[in-house]
Amino acid sequence: MDNKELSKININWYPGHMAKTKREIQEDLKLIDVVIEVLDARIPKSSQNPDIKKIINGKKKIILLNKCDLADEKETKKWQEYFKKQKQEAVSVNLNQGKGINDVINKIQEIMKEEIEEYERKGRTGKIIRVLVLGIPNVGKSSFINRASKKNITKVRKQTRSYYKKTMDKNCKKYRNVRYTWYALA
């Protein structure tokens, strides 16, 4: 094969499982209330998948800066300010030790406050908040769900898997019987 023939070959580098997952997210996004994107606090931009921003356009979103214990505290604060200027909520967490989980739950309640209150004004209880947890491999998606649900139910596998769903009942101080459904993408 010469160079002319090689230049005519069309190679698709985008793995099939990634394309499938992207389609699944786009299909199910209408069911989701809040998106949580988990990033590595040491390398927030490098650990961010650029497709996520395009896919979730317009959805309420919280960024988790995980592994903040391994990152420089001043730099993490700068990143939080950076995301704030981008009109994105960012919370620093250490999911190995469970630090910051309550801050994330509070942030979810804060950004969903109007919807929850409207739901309760109509005489309903038990509002289910559907949360989609996204991120590249090994940033802490499963660790977040395990810590938030206080159960170790997510099994980490080497291969990318499709959605799994975990419902967590949470009695909140301000909102009674608020339930969270976590959808994770690994």
C-alpha cells in the first residue's frame, strides 16, 4: 500500500461503546433532573469529557471536584471560582473519606428547591429527584453513589457498562421524603 492509498482510508477511532452510551444519555436526559459531573480535582479540565457539555446543554448541573485531598487547596478554590464564573456549581469532595457528600446533597436540594416546593404545594410528597452521574473512568462516580446512598452496591468493573440505577430514600431536614434516583454512567 502506498501513501495515496493510505490517505484514502477512513478510520473511525470513536469506540462503539462510547457512541452507544452517548445515545443512551441523549435518550434518557429528558427523565433527569440534575446532572453531576465528577472530575479529578488535580486535573479538572483534563478529566472533563468535552462531549458532556454538548449533550446535557440546559440541564441543571453540579461539578464534583473529587480527590481534593490530593490537590492543592488554593488551586481547587481557583477552579471552583472558574466554574462559578461559567455559571456552573462546583463542590470539592473527597469520596474516599466521604467528605463533601452532604454539601452535594444540599446543593442538589438548593438547585431543585423551586420544583420540590411546587410539588409540595400541590399536596404531593416523595418527590423523586433523578440524578445522572457522569465522568471519565476512575474519577469516582461509583464512590459518589456508594457514599451518597451509604451502601456499597456499585461494583467496579474494568469494562464500560451501561446505566445502572440506584434509588435512595433520604429524609431531609427541609424536604421530607425526598427520594433520589441515581443513574450512573461508567
